[in-house]
Amino acid sequence: MTAPPQEETAPHEPSGNPTDDNRPADDGLADDGLPLDDGLVRRRPPTNEAPDPSIPFAGTITEGSNGRLWRLQPEPDLAGFADAGPGLPPLMRRLLARRGVHNTEEARRYLGSPGELTDPRLMPNLKVAVDRLAAACRNGETVAVFGDFDVDGVTSTTILTEGLRELGANPVPYIPDRFREGYGPNVGAVRQLADRGATLLVTADCGTSSVTEVAEANGLGMEVIVIDHHTVPDELPAALALVNPKLTDSRYGSEPAAVGVAYKVVHDLYDHFGRAYDPDSHRALVALGTVCDLAPMVAENRDLVRLGLEAIKTTTRPGIKALAEVSNVNLETASVDTFGWVLGPRLNAAGRMLHARVALNLMLADDPHEAERLAKQLDELNRTRREDTQAAITDVHDRLTEADLDAALIVAHSPQISSGIIGLAASRLVEQHHRPAIVMQTDDREARGSCRSLPTFDITALLRRHADLFLRFGGHRAAAGFTLEVDRVPELKQRLIEDATAVIDPQDLVPAFEIEEELPLQAVDRRTIQWLGLLGPHGIGNPMPVFMAPAVSVVKSKAVGQDGEHLQLMLRDGPITWRAISFRNAAAAVPEGDPADIVYTFKRDDFRGDGALQLEVLDLRPAART
């Protein structure tokens, strides 16, 4: 193995206060009960990556603060690295093995530069779709591009619109109104697009379940191409081509978000015409949609994001540059967190608070002045979204009793919460109380619910066991949505809580940190940091490595943040000193001068301008030994 590249990094003295300005771009499930993504809810610790509940834990479990558990992972099988030689550190071998990298050759590919993308011939129905799109381009047909209102849908729609326009078609992008139309194609919109002369309907990040709507399009003389990545139902729509890597007979081998599928389609369409395709203009969009849709950060997706992180440094797209400007983001140092915690929430705010076409228009904008105007509008919408989300959480907590919060499943409802943010409210309840949560918006007739879960509990299976309750429902293991008659809300609460109580292991409701290695701070040097940097970008399936350091000295400890709930720390281990931040852990503070055991990871300091490396302390306790 070759040595990692050299990079100057060093611990710095802490200064300033952290904020919790944005939540991650977690659109999860459409709040009308139809699927948007397959990802787990992204949240702050205590959980960093759930263990497989079917495999008995063979590591060491100890108790951290506030009853939280520390689970130190056992030694992995390293037989495949016997020929690695001294160039690959033992720490990296263990971390790679836990990420499914089994031998030295796989390690070289994993740690090296991004490779070629998966063979497009393995994508189901890609050739049929490209052939039909090519005909539309040659004939200058009007092509309706029907997208979703989250980041994945907006970026997919952008790529398809730009690619089709460049190759000769007349694309008409359409994103539904979240509040009037709900998720996915609807008959009214299909008829409207037919009236506008569309002869071909292409869906982006939706359509796999749209049996009725595709039939309507066919009846109006439109052929349909579905470009999607959602779970395939028993009954498929009668589309000309269903381009979805999750088709049961697919040999594609990875799980791209819809924007990754759209990118593949456009790339292959250019190849069909023998036209040169400069992917850089779209790579940043692919990375943005992939990260914000919580697609697994493995295989092709990891390479797509690595390519996108490079492309965004030099992007000329006015919309991205304007959005970065209003977000105070330096694109030259953009990271996965920049996508998921800064840019993504602003783009998602359009569909949650007003209409997603604001975000789409920003991504398609050619004029920098128009892009600036739209970016400022998104920034203001996001500010309102944060305020409304906080108000919704306060409203929900006011309605919940201690017994409600201690139940195996939290169920809350209110007429005051917008359907655009009930998913965010449910996510926050999961984060704060470490149990599955359902939040419903109610009116005189119906309740619209959004569900978020723990990795160990299948929330959609719960709904399926009580399908008679719902007017409609749908989702995935970690997130779901539904509608039901409002008079049945008490029955729903009773039945679902009883079911969850019987199914959920109480141990799964105890917050736990999955710790990969005991790594004293004295053992961390520049080369360690450089090697660790090669493991990214991180996400589902490729978690940020989490370490435990014993008996570090707490040099400084200061409560910070609006409510004083975070800790700003200076930690020392022998001659090594690190500044650190610990979110929502002020109650677990260890007095200055005392030794502490810490669970930590490494984090760029995005709250100050220097972007220096610091520790993020996920949990701390008085040292078990000195």
C-alpha cells in the first residue's frame, strides 16, 4: 500500500460558540404516505450505525452518561490483509474490514481515486429508455419531466431537463405542489401536461407505484419512462420503460438515488448520439441528491459523491454558487455535511414551505442575479421552516405526557402542525427520545401522519399489520406516512403502541454508541488523520469511525449554545491537546481538571472560518481509570 497524501492539520484552541442552525436534509417519506427514499433517518448521535440485530454482539458493553451504552466492537477477521505489508496500518485494516473491504486488493480500490461507474448495461431497461428519449430528441418532441419535491427529485429533474434540451427535445419540467397534489404523478397533472403537447412523460424520483397515473398517460397518447429508485411494489405501472435498479431481476449491484439513475440515463443518451458529455456540470448535483436522499454511501454512490465533491469546488452553476453565498459556505472546502446540513435543507424548504419549483428554478437558473434572488428566497423559507419546526416540537411536547414519552412508540397529533414539517417533527422526537415516533396533522376529517423509526424496528411493517386503519399508507423500514379518518386517531394510538410494545426489545430503546476502536489521543498524529480521511465520504453503510479515548484530562469545559446545552472543551492526553465540541451533553460535563473517558470522532469546525479539525465528543463520563 502507498502512503496517504500529506496534509497539514493540527488541533486548535477553541473559540466562539456552536449553533444548531440547520437540520439535515431528511425528507424521509412523503407525508401523504408514499415513499420518497429508502434511507435511515439521519440524526446526531447517540447512534452512529445500527448493529445487525440478528447477530449476537461479541464486543464489550459499558455504560456512558445518562444511561447510554458504549459498545466496543470485537476484532474483525483480517485474514485477507496478510499480504498488505507494513504500508497499511493495523487500524486501517480493522476499519476497512468492518466496511466490507475483505482483502488488500479491495483496499487499494477503496482507498484509491474514484473508479469507473457501474456498467450502464446492467441498469434495468436503460437501453429501451435511451432509445425512446433519443427519438424524442431527434423529433423535437415535448417531453414532460415529472419530478419530486425533495432534493433528489429537484436534482434529477434538473439533469434530465438540461440533458434533453441540449440534445434537441423540448422538456417541460413539472414538480407537484406538496399540499394540493401530494407525492408523485396525479391524474390532473398528467392531463395538464398532455394538454401542453407532451408526447412522452418521464418521471424523476417517483412513478414506480403510479399504476393509475401511467395508465391515464397512456390513454392520452403519452408513452411513459419511469426513472426511479424506490422499492418495487407487486403491481407495476404499464410504462414503456421502468428504469429502477431495485427491480427484482436487476444485476446492477448498487443502490443509487434517483439522481444517480438520471445521470446514468443522460450520460448514455449522449453516448447514443456520439456527443461529448462533460459530466462536471452535473456531478455536483448528483452528489447533492445522493447525500440528501440518504442513499447508502457505498460502492458507486461513494464514488459519485467523491466526484461531486471535487466538481463543486469549481462549479460555474449560478444556483449552487448563489446558494453557497447566502449560506456562508466556501465551496472549495465543501463536504458531505455541507450538502446534508446546509445546502440540502434550504432546497428542501421550498417544497415544505411554499413550492419546490423555487428550488428547481434556482438549479436551472442561468442568470446570476436571478439565482441570487431565488437563493435568498430559499434562505428565508429555511429560516421560517426552522422556526415552524421548533414551534411544532414545542406544541407536540406540550401535548405529550411522561407516559407518552416513555412508551415504546411515541404518537402525537395536532391541528397546528403543517403537513410540510410533520416528518421533521417525528425525526426530532426519535433523536431526542430514542424510540420510533409518529406525528400527525389533523383537521375535521382526516389525519395525515409521518413516521420515523430506529434502525432495529420496521415502522412500515407495523402499519401493514394494521392496514384496516388507513385510507392510504406506504413507506420503508425507517420511515413511512399515512392518512386516516380523524375519528380513528385514538384507536390508532392504542393499537400501534400495544403492537410496538410487544415487538420492540426494550434494549433497543436504550441509546448506544457503536465504538470501533479504543484510540488514545496520544496515538493520533497527522498520518492517522490522513489515513482516516481516505475512508470518506461517510454516510449509511460507511459510518464515520467512532473511537473511545480513556482518561483524558479536561483542561477547559464551557456550556455554550442558546440554551447552554452544548459543551465546548479542551482535552489533553500527555503532550497532545485537542479542542472539542459536544452537542447536547452539558448535563454530562466532567469538571475541569478531572479525567474523563470520551467517545469521539473527528470533525471539521464549520462554525468558525478556519475549518480546523477538532473532536466531536459524542459522550463522556468520569474516567473509569486514571
